[in-house]
Amino acid sequence: MDVQRAVTLNIWGRGTAWRRRRPLIRAELARLAPDVVGLQEVWRGRTRCQAEQIADGLGHHVTYAPARSGPTGATQGNALLSRLPVTRYEVLALPTPGVEPRSVLCAEVGSATVLVTHLTWEWEHTHIRQQQVRFLADLVARQSGDVVLLGDLNAAPDTPEIQWLTGRMRDAWALGGEGAGHTFAPSNGHARKDREPARRIDYVLGNQLASVRAELAFTEPHRTWRGRLWPSDHYGVVCDVAPPTPPAQD
């Protein structure tokens, strides 16, 4: 398998103090040295792309997938940073009846297929997320070989949509993480403002994960004269993937 270390992070788009948060994201990625990185809430304009700004000088190829357009013609979507070049990719629209458009990036990286996505966020729209996870599972089933899904799925592990999906894909945190693994939590000062309960909503999933080590990342705030600044309002997830052991030969 060409993906040994995978990271996912919702970068909070144009949220508070992007220019000051960007170097914090870059520093953590330099420390983690991942093979693939899935980014969500990434804005791209005519001359600037947040994913390219993050990846600059880190040795990653950037593949961008728009999901929706903003009022000035900029787009927001998902991005993949990869050590190996992407040999083929497509951007597919997720089912979003009556709500904000969402997409999934499906990219071939070496011998693996990497999906990066961001599901509908409203709590009451679990029925829409159920449509979206079924779309993702069908997409995974059509791939050959290893598939890794990196995403902000906007639902906790005990929800119907995530339980349905993890019944068909393996959850890296469930395999190799310790504790609750909350990625959107009041311990993050940016997230605290939303007054929502702590939840694990960011995932690394795979169709053939055997054993992994999973941890939270992007958790440490930077202290400034204005107060503490976190890299995003989400924590990220980093996992080391061990491919399945091939069957013994007689």
C-alpha cells in the first residue's frame, strides 16, 4: 500500500485569522510528514488557493475539488495533498437535496484510491447524510485495491449514518485510537464559541485497513498577545496504516 500515514483536517476556510493560522497548519504537517492529507473547507479564488498555500514547500502535490461557489466567484471544496503525484481524479457531486452543495474528490495515488469529502453539517439532516454515505460506499465498491476515505462527516460514531458506513469500512480511530477522539470540542477555543457538545466527526476510513495507530493532531494552540490561537476550529486525525497481512502460502 502506498499510503502509510494519512491525515485529515477541516481547515475552517476563511475563519478567524487565516493568515496567522496557516503557518500553524503548515508546521504541524511538517512535523507529521504524512503521505496523504485530506483538507475540507478549502477556498480557491482566481489567484489564491488555501491548499496550495498550505502545501508550498512541503513536498506535496495538490489536487483541488470544488463543491460550491461563493459570491465573488471563488469556490469552496476539498483538497488532497499527496507525496506521490495523482495519476487520475474525478470530482463527484454528493446528494444534497435542497441544501448546500457538497462533493467528493476521488483520486488515484500510487496503488491506492483516496477519497476526500465533507458531508452536510446540519444535525437535523441525518437523512441527507444517509444518502451521502450510501453514495460513498457505492463509490468505494467500484474501486479496485486499497481505498482510504478522509473526511469531515459531520456526525458522531453512534449516529445511523456513521454506523451504516463503518459497517462497510474500517474506522482508523476504532482500530488504533485511544479515548473518545473528539475532533470538534469546547477544549478548542474556536469551537467553543458554537456551544456544541464534544463530538468525533472527522474520520480516516479504509476498505482494507488491518492495524493502525491513530491520534489527534493540530491540537496545540499558539499563544499570542491576543490570546490562544488554534490551527482550526477542528482537531485533525493522523493515522499510520499497516496493510493487511497476505495469506500464508501452503
